[in-house]
Amino acid sequence: MISFAWLIPLFPLLSFLVLILSGKKLKTVSGYLASLLTGISFIFTLGVIADLRSVTEYEATWTWLTIGTTDIQAGVWLNPLNGLMLFIVSFVSLLVHIYSLGYMGENDRRATYFAYLGLFTFAMLGLVMSPNLIQFYMFWELVGLGSFLLIGFYLYKESAKRAARKAFIMTRIGDAGLLVGLILIFWQTGSLSFTEIFQAVEQNEFAPGMVTLTAILLFIGAVGKSGQFPLHTWLPDAMEGPTPVSALIHAATMVAAGVYLVAAAYPLFLASEWALMIVAVIGAFTAIFAATIGLVQDDLKRVLAYSTVSQLGYMMLALGAGGYVAGMFHLTTHAFFKALLFLAAGSVILALRKQNIKEIAGEGRHLAITKWGFLAGTLAISGFPLLSGSFSKEAIFAALLEDGQYGLLGVALLTAFLTSVYMFRLYFMVFHGKGADKPPKSVPVSMKIPVIILAALAVISGFFATGFADWLAAEQEYAVLHHSPTWLIFLATLLSLGGIVFAYFIYVRKQMDREEWKTTFSSTYTILYHKYFIDEFYQNTIIYSTRAISYLMYYTERYVVETIAAFAAGMVKEIGKTGSRLQNGRVQTYGTVALLGLAVIVLIFVVRGGYF
Amino acid sequence: MDLETLLSFKWSIMAPEFTILITGVIVSLQDLFYGNKRLSSWLSILGVLLAIAFLSTQYQHESVSILYDTYIFDEVTFFFKIILLTGTLLILLMTSPSWDEETERVRGDFHYLLLAALLGGMIVVSSGDVITLYAGLELLSISSYIMVGIRKYNRNANEGAMKYIITGSLASAVTLFGLSYIYGLTGTTNLFDISREMSAIDTQLEPLAILGFVITFVGLTFKISTVPFHMWTPDVYQGASTPVAAFLSVVSKAAGFILIARMLIIAFTAEPGLEQGTVYEYGVGLIAVLAALTMIVGNTVALRQRNMKRLFAYSSIAHAGYLLIPLAALTSFSLETIWFYLLAYMLMNIGAFAVLHVLIQNHANEDMSIFSGLYHRSPVLTVMMTIFLASLAGIPGTAGFIGKFNIFLGALSADPARYVLAGIMVATTVISYVYYFNILVQMYSRPAEKHANLQVPAITWVTVGFCTLGTVLFGIFPNLPLQFFNW
């Protein structure tokens, strides 16, 4: 089976090609076709995983590009880590396809929608199977393209267009870092293949400082894709896309690609204390930073988006503190419960046609399955004992303790408390209250099944922690699962429950007026509500300064150069009045610039004593 | 030169040039006596195809030099001629003659001018001597001046042609001035002899050698539209009809690049050079600075353009800046890098110009708004345009990405490595996303205007389809052309 692994990404690609080329004719069956093809991919994935238990590593490549004397390969690389990612991607993608059958319902452009989903799934599957950084990078960009198309799916909405554009440009900043990083790696090691890079790291082939630099550059790519501070602002805006897309791309797969990149290149990071430290600090900061913003957002999906940013911060924090298994395990459980939360939220939005939690005010309580599913997800993410989130978070805390990062451990614990506060605030405001009594529009079965499956996984997947660690440890010796001392488990549980109780008293019992603190701490509220003014900061600095440079260049060309040229222009006019009437005077400018340029060059040449 | 020597040359190696020359003559006679533009168009296409066929028989032919080293054939000339011929063919296929006639009220015919310009470019590529090289360059330039001004009732065209000819003459003068220094120092016009003389030059004359090199180089920047001879580009593109602008931005520029590359590599990198290095090593700092300035100016000013031809003019300036990097960072695969980039650039830029041509002809307008709602009017054309733009912006999966990637690797693996240039390239590439992206936004998210039916001549689809295919194919399998190049 494993030798057919290259087929896995091709089924979604086929789905994309068929639907984009003949989508109009296949409109009614488009969803079923796409789901079927993704299902086949999923079955293949299961087969490959079964084989991976005995093979542990498999690589098949062919020469793709020859530069000078260097060959760059393309192909398929399988090991426990990307086997895991294959599973998550194909599984969540399949569920999202099924869910979308109901969610996109009678949408006129649903063939296009499923085509884009296919493209995205193809790119994501190709990404996790890449044996080298260049192939990885190409799929990475393709993933970005898929995400861009899906965020901007509702073309007629101005905000969706803006969000898609923002996501595209913001992640591209990270991508530039990744590109520079991979080229530096190539320069240092003469290869882009993961295995050869790791060998080079082992044999100290890097110039001093280069390991740290390249690791940080790769991490910049991960920061962009995984919505880490300071490149996180695109992720909440990306919620303009259809909700199943948010579940697939902005919860379970694409945003996890950044975390996967750090995990896949882990030996490189392990070789540099500094790089690990930066990963951990950025992760911790993002975790608590996004959690505080999540406390005051009023849009159902935006709260989930900030929660995603915060949880991704957790994963980075774990990886930065040497908790390889903890980070990947949290990625897995998070994929389940966050996809669950988004899909449940999608049901709420579809049924109630609103997504401001103040307007919903408890109306969601009529949707039984959605309510229980959302509760399971909320409990899991809050780290409620024995649910999946509690296991993966404990693994992260244990890794931090083991690494001696007490400060970061404190931040992580505080974030855990905040997480249960904002998540239960969300839960209580959507599903508890005295909103309208009318039974809302019903939710189709195809949307209920994925919610039920994911809810089950969100509850039980935590128990597989040990097996999970063994699975990853088959290939990498740094894959160790850390175990927490009892006091830490106790503390974590206390914080999680404390947050729930806290939220209960504010939002259900109304013991504290939730509006009151907005006036008493008005400045804090304003800062949080405006997400620390990060967007405004970018608007006022980077965007304006780029614009200023462009204006500067434009006006330099137009006016400054022209003023200098005025003199020459006058002379030329005197010489040939007839010829000059034909033009508006600017061609003289061109000549002046060219000759002036030459004169400056020659002048420098003379000043430098005849040499450059 | 007696008849016997004349006949002893291996004339067959010039078959592609003769084909273009004869076709040009036939087309001009045809135009004079019959004036059938459709026939001109087909004859030109046929001629170029025939020239390509002759050229392809020379694949893996050994190097030949005839007419006392003034005309040389080697693998470099072979590969660059492919770009010139294919580019011209695609431009010929981009336009439908009857269509242009109706809209432009053109009296003369641009086909034989195009062929003459192509011939000039081919001579430039094959020259081993400064004199023939200059003759080829002028043939290319003068034909281009007329092509720009051929729409004589169009005010922009008149203005553009006038500006082009003035700036061009200035550039020619500067080039000749630089060449005169080189001739004065070496006493020869043959590139190989220049190389030999340069390597044994008197130390006291070094500054003069470098000065000659610098002035010649600055003069030649006109053809490739880089700083400081770049300012004509937007006005001339705006004035020229779209196929002519495409020719200037691809074929003419490719000829300019191979000319510069050949002069640099043959004449100025000879070892042992001056006191500490070759002339090239002393002048390379200048090329690096010009490359940086060109990338910055091209990409930032493009941000402010609404007129599509002006936008693509600045974009073409920016691409010329990228292409200077392999020259500022010479490695063993610099030529290969330049060739691949020019190939990719030919495909994506002609493709984009072909789509632009269709829209300009349909709207009689060159504002960015002609792209609005294109997706709803012609999804296939939109998808193809998206591929061209993605490739121009250097998005992976397209030939443009591989081209940029090669340049980037070359800049870092050169000795000394050009970090700053590589950094500027990355930064300006990110800036370029913004303006290419604006076009995408227009195509996909703006509502379509009232012109519901888009008229696309069947022949244009050939160009657009071919360019799409090439852009994607060479983006996914870049080794196909690269292996072909390393025969």
C-alpha cells in the first residue's frame, strides 16, 4: 500500500480538475463526487498508516530540477510524523466535505466551492508528504492560494474580499522568510532534502550562527502560516469565509502547517538553543495575548479564531520547550475539538442566521446535538479532566516543567484559565439564556454526523497519549512524552474548573455585571476589544510607509528630476523650437536622467581613483 | 575577399537569418503591390516557422564562425535565437490583422518591420564583432522606432515614437562613445581579440579600460530598459500598439540581454586581467547598483499606475532588474539562468500582453477597469491570465518562480555572494504582489461592465494557450528546458 502513497493527493486534485472544468453540469452531484474522492484518499491514508507501523520510513523520489551540478528531487516521504498529518488532513477534510453537503445546500456556486476544497486538500496532502523543503515550499504556497480562494468565496462581500487579500499578503511576509531560510540552508548544506539537512546538522556542517539564523527564518514562515504574533491579524479576518472552511483550514490543517514545519525540521531547531527559545517565547506570548482578546470579542467565529491563535501558540510553546510529542499531540486533539467547535458554530449560524453572541443570547439551546457537541468541544479545549484537551495540555505543562521554563509555565497556566473563561463565556451566551423561543430552522443530517464523530474523538482521543508517543518515537529519539507530577495535574484541573465556575457566575448567574467592568476598566476593555490595535499599527506604519516610498519615487521622477531638467529643457528649446512643440517636455527629462546618471557614475569612478 | 573565399564559408549556418530576410522582402513587396494585410500576416508566420525549422536542424551543431569571426554560431546563439524566434511567432499569432486595421487606421504594414527588427536581434545574438553587433542593434532599434509610430493618427503613438527615437539616439551615442574607448585601447573590433588584448593591458591604461566598459554598459541599458535609460519605457509602451509593446518588452529586451551578457563574458572576463582582476570585476559593483535601483524603481512606481500598458512597462523594468542579478553575480550557470528566465518571461509576458490586447481592442481603453468582471465574461481567459500574473509575481508552480529561484540561488552561490541584491529582490518581489494582485481583484471581484460579449479572435487563443501551457509545464517540470539547454 505504501508504494501507492503518491496517489493520496491526486484524488482531491482530480476532484478539483473535474469540478472546475465541468462544474456547471455537475452542480447537483458535485458535493457527492468531491466527498467520494476525498473518502478514497482517506482509505488510502489508512492503508499507508497500517504499513507505516512496520516500515516506519519510506522515501521515493525523482530528479526534478538541476541547477549547476546540484539535483533537486521531488517525491514522497513518509514517516510517523507525516503519517499522522496525513491522517488528520484527510480525515478532517472528509468530514468537512460531508458537512458542506448540508451547509452549502442549494448555493449556486457549490461546484466551485467543492473544487476549491479539493485544491486545498490536494495542496495540504502534498505538503505533508514533501521530502524536501522546495517541494514543501511549493505546496505551502499552493495551500495559501487555496485558502485565499476559500476565504474570498463570498465574492459579493467587500469584507470577504478584503480578508482574502489580507490573508494572502500577511502570510506572504512569512513565506518570504521561509524562502530565504530554505535558500540559506541550501547554501550551507548543498541540499534541501530533510534527511540530508539533518545529517548536515549532526555533522556540524553549518557555519557558526547559521543554524540559529536558518531555524529562525523557517520559524518566520511558520509564524505567518500559523497566525503567531505579530503576523496573526489575518486569521480572525479570515472568518469571512464559509464556516466549514474555517473548520478545515483555520483550525485543523493549514494553520497547523506552521507547527508541522517546526516539528518536521525539529533536529535543526534542537541544534540551536536560541531558536528554541524564540519559538517558545513567541508561542507563549501569542497564547496569552490571543486569549485575552478572545475574552471580549462578540462574534462567535472571531472568538473561535482567537482561540485558535492562542492554541497554536500553545503548540509552538511546547515545541520550543522540547515537548515534541506534547506539541504534536495537542495539534491532533486540537484538530478534533476545534474542527468540532467550528462545525457546531456553523450549525448555529446556519440555523439562527446570526453570529453575534449578544444577539444569539441563548437561542442556540434549541439545537440539541449542536449544543452537546459544542459543550464537548468547549470542555475539551478548557482542559476538563479526562477529556482530550486535558491530556495534551498536561503534556505541554510537563514539558515546560521538565525544561525548567517556570516563567513560561506560569503563562501557560494562566492562559489555561483564560481559555476556560472565554470558551464558557461563549458557550453560556450562545446556549444559555432567554432568547427567542421559536424553534429555529433545523440542521440537516449531513451536518450532524461530522459533529457527532468529532465530539466522540474530542472526548476520547486523550486516552491514546501513550500509544501516540510510541508511534512518533519509532523514528525520532527526541519524541518523549513527559508526565506531570500530581500537583501540576491538580493545579491545571483547578484552573480549568475555576475558569468554568468564574464564567458561570458572570454569564449565567450574573453575579457580576458583565457590562460594569467595561466602564470601570474602560481603557483595558478598549485595548482588548480593538485587539491591542495591531491592525491600526500596521495601517499607520507599514502600509503608509510603503505608500510614502512609492509616492516619493513617483514625485521624484515627476518633479525633482523635472526641475533639474528644466534647465536642459530650456536649452534644447532654444536650439530646436520646432521639435520641442511635439512633446510635453518630458523626453528631455529622460535624456537628462540618463546622461546625469552616466555623469554621476563617471564622477564616482574618478573620485574613487579610477576603480569601483 | 575573392569569390572562392566567399563561397568557402559555411553559409548554411545562416539559414534562419536568410529566411527572415527573404520573408521580409517578400512581405514588403506584397504590401507594396497588393496590400493584403491578412496575406502579410500569414507569410510572416510562415517565414518565422520556416526559420525555426532551419534553426532546429542546427541543434547540437558544433560551433562555427564565418566571415572572419564576425558571425559566430555556438550553443548560446542557438538557444537565444529560439527565444527571439518563438517570441516573434507568438506576437504574430497574438493579433488578427483585419481587426487592427479597423481600429487603428494603419496605412503601412508592421509585419516586415517586425521581421526586420527580428533580423537585427538575430544578428546581435550571433555577432562576434563590435561592428556587426552595432549594425544589428541599429537595425533592431530603427525598425522599432517606426513600429512604435506606425499608428500615425494616434497622438500617444507619435509622442512615444518621438521620445523613443530621441532617447534611443542618445543611448546609441553613449554606446558608441564607450566602444571607441575600447577600440582605442585594443586596436580591434573583434570581441575575441578585445578579450586577448584586455588580458595583457598596460597597468596605466586600466582606468580607461574600465571607463570604456562602464560607458558602453550604460549605453546598452537602453535596450533592456534599466536605470538610468529606463524612463522612455512607459511612454513608448503606451504609445505603441499592444503587439509592438510586447515585442519591445520581450524580444527586443532578450536581444539586449544576450548582447550585454556576451560582451561581458567574452570581452571583459578574460584572465589574467588587470592588476588584481578582470575589467568585469572592477565594473561589477556598478551592475549590482543598477540592478538594485532598477528593481526598486520598477516595482514601486508600478504601484501607482492605472494605465495597464504603463503598469506592464514598469513591471518589465522590474524584471530587467532581476535579470541583471546573474550578471552582477557571475557563476558557471549564469547564462543558463538568464536563458531560463527570458524563456519564462517570454511565455508569461506575451501571454499577459495577448490578454491585454484582447481587452484593449474590445474596450478601446487602457485603464485597469477593463479587467473588471472578466471572470464572469470569460472564465477561461481569466484563469489563464491568473497563471500569467502568478508567474510574473513568482508564485511556485509557475515558470516565473523557477526563474526567480535560479537567480536567487545564483546570487547566493556566486563568489562573493550578493546578499544585498538577493534581499532587495525578495523585498521588491513582495511589493510586486500588490500590483499584480490588484489586477486579480479586478478580474474576480468587480462586477462586469455592460460589454457582455468579449470578442477573442481564434488565432489569439493559440498564443494564450501556448503561453499558459509553457508557463505551467516549465514551472512543474523545469528540468525539461534546462536539460535541453545543457545538450
